[in-house]
Amino acid sequence: MSLEILQVLALGRVSFVRGVPVARTSSQAALCNFLKGELDSIREAGTWKSERIIISPQSAFINVSSQKDKVLNFCANNYLGLSSHPEVVAAAKKAIDTHGAGLSSVRFICGTQDIHKELEKKIAKFHDREDAILYTSCFDSNAGFFETLLSPEDAVISDELNHASIIDGIRLCKAERLRYNHRNMEALEKILKETQKSRFRLIATDGVFSMDGNVAPLKDICDLADRYNALVFVDDCHSAGFFGKTGRGTEEYTETRGRPDVISSTLGKAMGGASGGYTTGPKQIIDLLRNKSRPYLFSNSLPPPVVATSSKAFDLITETAELVERLAVNTKLFRTRMIEAGFNVLGDKDHPICPVLLGDAKLASAFADGMLQEGIFVIGFSYPVVPKGKARIRVQLSAGHTLQDVNRAVDAFITIGRRIKVIG
């Protein structure tokens, strides 16, 4: 190798693609060198996000490329176990035959099929709302909501721990943006009093906060909204379809059905697990979103197989609450045994998000690795996904788990917890 090539390599001016050297520009080399330092610091802090490779359908039991045997999955959003349900899979296959693989268009040009309108009707009926609109994800539905609805003379008031999609959606709008302390109703009321000159005020909250598994005090929020003439927006991604007596989400669990003005949620978790999101509420709001919401206007339609899987999922949970009830039983068993064993389990006692707080990022990562060796697939969550010093393993129960599966997971937690002295 020539001296000139060695000098270029030393400066980071060459990268390799399939073993072939490719020259970088000086500006690209400078950026990559800067990013290398940042990436190294992430590794040193123990917050590097590695991706384990799954080589099977999403289910309670999965195959991971690094493991010889199947492992139990306790970290999927597959709350009802529908991601690989035979009827859901069959619906997707049928939709490909009847409606094709995709639309190659946005909705308002030539991307709306009968199954899109049917699913929107099912969603609106499920939530007892006037209308609903589909998006490619709930992130997109939230990104397109606030900018479309709110103007500079309005105010949006957000819980400080709301999901990133709400935060980013609010950043896109021109309304006055205010935050209240997490689930603190005194702080919320103070802001409502201070913003009474605004044209419209919208309170935005997660129904269930996904990192902690705690439920928004929706009744108190709605009471304050009524008192101060404000609107309420709820992101119900970690609730709709599986939480509450019949799976109607946070508003059912908190006995506030029909009181939030707008609900957004996802089709990519409990409702088949593929992709997609939606917003549901008054017809005038939905009509405005169809005409002005940028993610809706400039993104391709949901593919027919995804629409069909979600539609079948709504059919299944509307027919019976069996899966919702099974999930509740699994949740109670896991939380009871883990707390009795001495673990600090965060979140609402009835919610299947069960964060096991460990504190240290490296400890959480090592704990998750130990669990995998015991045949349990879980992931350590650390900064920036959660605050520094609040690292945890976020366990998520599923109706697809049996009671034996749940007990096996708890037994593994106890084994690893004692081994690395998290519990006595």
C-alpha cells in the first residue's frame, strides 16, 4: 500500500464498501470523525442500542439469530398476541390477492380503496366518535394534527413526559406552547388560568405513558377542561384495544368515555402489529385533517395487507373481551410475584407495561443479557429513552403468554436478580 493511501486512511478520508475503498470528501470525513467520538461516548456510557435479530414471526415464543432455542418474548407491543394470529395473517394474504400490495398513491389522488373507508368506520365506531382518518403511523398522525388545528392565537398545553411524537407535532404548530409537570393537576390548572385570553386551548396527554406504564388522570384533566373551556387530546397508543374492561382504552379505564375531544392511536401494537395510525373525533376536525394535514396529503396510503390485518384485529376484539381479560390476568400475576420478590416495578397496577427499575444503564444492559441466557427476551432501556439514573427493563405482558410463560419469566428475573445482587 502506497504512502499516499496510508496518509489518506489516517485522515479518515476513505471508507470501504464491500471491501472496495471509496474516497470521502473532506467535509464528510470531518463529520464522520466527529460522529465517531460521539458514538464512542455512547458506548462508554453503556447506552448503546444493539439490535437483536429475530428470525421468526413476532409471537410469545420467537427465534433469535444468536440463540439455538426459541426464547420467550416479553418486550413486544404485541399486547393481544395478534401479530401472528392465524385469522389476522389470513386476512393480509387475502387482501394482497383482492386489493394488491400497495396503492402507489396518496389518498386524495387514487389511493383510497373500500377497505380504507371500512377500517375508518370501524375505528370511529369502536371509539364512539363521529369519524376517523388513517395515517402510515401514529407518529405521522400526531405530526399532522397540531399544525393543522392550531394557530398563533391558540395555546397547546402538554404533559412534560408526553411521547416524542406529541412533542414533535407540537413543535410544528404556531400556537403558544406550554408544559405542565407530569400528571400534576395543580400545574395544569395554573396554566389554564393564565391562558384564558387564547382563542382555543388544547390539553395534550398520553393516555398511558409508555416508559413508566402510568395512566393519565384523565377524569381530572377532563374536569379542568370543562371548567376552563379547553379541549382534550389523548394519544392512546399504549391503551387502545387492550386496556379497560372491553379494551376501549384509557377513557374506559378512567370512566371518561366520550369526554376527550380527540384520540389518536396506532395499528402497530395491539391491533395486528403491522403499522399505521389514526386520529378519531368530531367530523369537522377529521375533514380538516383530510384537507390540510401534511403527513396525510404527502404520504402513500396504508398498504392493503396492513389495512386488512388491522380490520380483522378490530373484528376479533369487538366480538369478545377474552384476550383483554387474559392480558389482565397475566399482568396481575407478573406484578404480584415481582413485587413479592423485591423488585421495584413501576406503573399502574393494572397496566401490562411493567418497568423493572434498575437505575444504572450498564446494569440494565447486563441484566437483559443474563435474561436472554435464561431464555427470556427483554431489553434494557437507558438514556436518552429514559432519564439518566432511571435505567430499567420494560417488561410488556401479552395475552399470547400463558400463566406458565409468566411464571418462567419471573423465575428468570429472580435468578438473575440474585446473581447480580439486585435483590436478596
